[in-house]
Amino acid sequence: MNKWNLFSLSALLVLVLYSCGRQTNLELALEEAGENRLELLKVIDHYQNVDNSDSLKLKAALFLIENMRGHGTVWSEAIDTFRNRVAEADSLLTMEPLNTWWDELAKNHHPILKRDLNYVKADFLIQNIDGAFQAWQEAPWQKEIDFGLFCRYVLPYRFESELLAYGWRDSLYQEYHTLVKDARTVKEAFEIVHDTVWKRLLSSSSHFPHILDVVAMQHQRKAMCVQRCVMLGAVMRALGIPAAIDNVGRWANYSRNGHAWAALITDKGTYSVYEDERVAKINNRIDATEFELKYPIPEDFPMRTDFKKRCAKIWRSTFERQPTEDVAEDEWGKNVSSPFRMDVSAAYGLNNSVEIQTDRAVKRAYLCTFATGTDWSPVAASEVKNGMCRFEALGDSVVYAVIGFEKEKPIALDNAFLMLNGKKHTLSPDKSMTGRVVLTRKYPLTGKWPNEWAPMPGARFEGSNDKNFTHTEVLARVEQMPVFRNVLKVESKQMYRYIRYCSNDTCDTPMAEVEFWNKGSKMKAVPGQSTVKKVELSVDGNTLTRPDIAPGYILGYELEKPAVLDSIVFYPWNDDNFVLPTHEYELFYYDRGWVSLGKRKPETYTLTYDRVPAHALLLLKDRTSGKEERPFTYENGEQMWW
């Protein structure tokens, strides 16, 4: 019998004898590994043939191999070229060159999934196992981390589908271990590393949609959310700190995106750091949920500014395969069932529960939240038994719907409900009690926009008959925080051909659109002398486009002929979700399905509907353009967003 046969036989004998409970997963992994199977057997053989003090390393090797199924790296030649450019950079890279490089390479981007079982080699796994054990055993906080925690949150070599790099543990250890040389507890070490890495690798949007290996990522100055989390988590693991990436897959009341963060996992609970704080806490708040208001809001400001993002569920990405229920034979089953996702909602204080009763003959019910711009999308599933199902560990201040499938078609099992302060409030439309609603938006206004608009007071509009504005008259001033459409009265009776907008010295809020009016008629204007470019975008009739900006910028305009103005209307930069008179809208209410109240084209910047059922969940759709649309209730003359 040759050497390889002896090695394979001894390794397989370990698999059979090690644990009957693990045999199936290991056999499946080895079977799926195909030609790479020998590489995995090398790892087992390596740790089987060392002294007994390394028996834990054999267990660790088996843990990794049996959980490798389903993991892999998103790869393409374009990604590989991009990675090499980043890794070879001799200075920290900002987003501008990164985006330029990727935009060029993406034209020939044909991604595939390189499955770990087929590509990861023995020396990589052995290097990873030895490095993980060394960091764990040398850490002053080793006694805080049992072998189970170690295997789940220190040992794994990946978090998501990032590229892998040889020597990543040693590289990160050498870079960061001096930071924690005086730390005595794992919590203290986590706080130090979190603060340092978060300041080194700043947050930014990115054109590159994948995740580089952490060795290459050290050359970046900025990265998007999940990329930063992978980097931070990898540094933690390289130092023997048990770390995971927890996430909100999709906000329950905002955008189409979610949020992720790195968490410390201990036998006491899950620690995380909120926003710019430095102290890690159990049952902590979720960061990125609030839009901080940087300026005082006037008492007469006509819109709510207290909007917060909400989450229905919080998940943990895991390397270890999680038990999954049998996937239902419908289109939503796989969306709520993943072997590499764990529900950790309760660890963050999401403790609401709800029971649903239904007379529908369905086997499974899906708890859904509204996905912005689309419709209900599942976040959890529950078996229906005797007409009842139950959902636990739910977020508060969220509107939910419960959907089942009959004959492969989704069907509402009840009306939508609002979970508020731990109580379920069913949103059943009362068609016997109807009323008028006056709508101004189709999507919640966030604190981002008051922050943009607040610096504008102090700006002014000036008139002149000299294009160089040698002699001017102030026609109107911006005296209060604007909203979307703002009308300034002009008292001057003097005729002027040239008008300019002068922002105050520190304001760089973009001006989206400007209109000059006289006796009910809008006057045509073309760009004049200005201090910035693209001024034509402020008179193109589009409130979403905008000129360039700079602090204290000036926008100049020329009328066709001198004229007396009685008003100036301006629209600052905005999210394009206000009601517009040029668009067609359709209002719906929810009654176990969306029911249309008709299409309308408003004549002004508000939209009015009569005979709207009371207590209904409403949804306003823009049939002309835009996909940012969210459900709301109408309470005391206000739209309340969910």
C-alpha cells in the first residue's frame, strides 16, 4: 500500500471513530470536495499524527472541514486584477481611484463562486488553525473563551464571500497586537481594536460590490459597511478575540438596504459598540438607526424630523452550519432559511412576540415587512398548527403582514398590524368611516434633509441691470429654514434683467431649481455670471438636478428682458419624494391586499383624496417615476411612516 493510501486510510478511520454525529457532515464535505479531497485529508492526517497535546487542533480541523460546505469566494479575472492593484499600492487608497479602477474592470466582469471545498488547500488550513490557536492560547483573556466559542468565532478563516489570502492572521497580528498588549480582558481588547480599526478604515459607498481579502484591504483608506466589518472582524480573530458580523438584512421601514457591524461574542452575551462610543455593551442599541439633527428645528417647521430606522430581525453570519427547517415548496422558503445565518434578535433586546390565527389551509406562514418600492417581503417563517402560528423576537415600531401560500400563490392571512410598545395593533380599514387625506410625500423625510437646508438662511436674491452686478438691490432674503418649495415675496417695483442667488459664506447646500414669477407667469431665465458650473441645471424644470457648489457660491441668471418680479420660488436639493404637479400618483389602502383609490395628477404640490377608509394602512405610488415608496397611516392630519 503506497503512502497516500496509508494516509487516506488513517484519516478516514479518524472520521469514522471521531463522532457518529459528525460523520454525515464530514462525509458530505469530502464527497463534495472532489479532487480537492486529498487536501482536506492531509489536514486531518497532519493533526492525527502529532502528539496528544494537539488533540484540540484535530477537533478544530474537523470543525472547519465539516462546515466548509456552502462557503466560497466570489471571483473573476476582473476582481483578481483589482485586488492586485490595491495590494500593490504604496499609499492608502481613497474611493476615487478604487472606483475608477473598478469601473474600467467591471466591463469584463464575469463572477463565479469558487467553493472552499474545491479550492482551499491543506497548507492554508493548517496555517489558519495554528495561527488561531497561538493567538488564543497566548491571549491574557484565554480563560474567558472556551473551545466552543473559539471554534465558532476565532478559528474560522472567513466571514462572508471575501477573497482569501495566505498569512492573513500573521499580517494582522503583527500590525495590531501591540494595541492590546496591556489589555487584560477580552472586552477591553475588543474596545481598543474596534476604535482603532474604525478610525483607520473609514466608511464610504463603493462601486466595487465584492469583498477583497484583508491583506489587500489594509491598503484602503475607505470601504463600504460590510467590507469594514470583515476587516475589523479579521483583526479581532487574528488577536484571539471572538468576533462575528451581525446585521439587519433590510431595514423594516427605510430604503432597500440594511446594516452590519462587528460584535464580540462571549459566554455572558453579545457586545457591540454604538456609533462613535468606545464602550462595548450587551443588549446595545443598533447604530446607524438615527439621523442626527445638527441644527435646531424651528417650532413652525411643517414636517416631522424624528424619523428613525427600525429593524424587524437581527441576524448573525456564521461559519458553522445552522440547523434549518425543511424549506417550504414556495418562492419564499429559501429567503428565510439559510444554514449560515442565526437569529440573534433577542440578544439586542428585540423581544416582542405575536400569535396569528387563520382559517386558511396553509402549512406555513411568513411574517413580512414592506420592502421599499416593491411589496411585502418575508423576514421569518412559522409552521401553522391548528390554525395558529407564532413569531418571536420581533422589532418594535414596525408594521408587519402575515402571508401564506395557497396553490403556489401568496395570500394574506390577516390584515397588516403595527407592533408598537410591545402590543399588536391591527390596521383594519373601516369603510363605514371615511375621510380626507392631504398628502405631500410618498416616503419619509429623514434628518439628512433638514441638515442640508438649515444653513441656507442668510442667503439672498439680488437684482441688477448690469450683468456684472455693479449696482444691485436685494430683492428677497432666505430668513428661515426652507423645505421643498419655498416662495419669497418681492416688494421692489424696479425692473431688472439680471438676478443672482448669493448663498451665505459658509453654506454649500445645492440649489435644485429657481423660478422667477410675475403676475402668475413664470419668466424664462438662462444662466448668467456665476461662481460655479452647471447653473443651467437650476432652471431646467427638474427639482432633482442641481448645479455645482462651493461655500458662498453665486448663481447668476439673465431674463429675456427687464421685468418686475413679484415672487421668487426656490427648491433646495432634495430626495425627489415630494408630491409634484407634473406626476401621476395612485393611492392604495391595505385590506388583505392593496386596494386602489384611483390615480390622480395634482394641480399643486399637495395631493388630496376623499373617502379614504379610517384606520387604514396607506401607500402612495408615483406612476411617473421613482421607486422610494413606503406605507403610512394618516393621523391628525399627518403622514406617519412605517
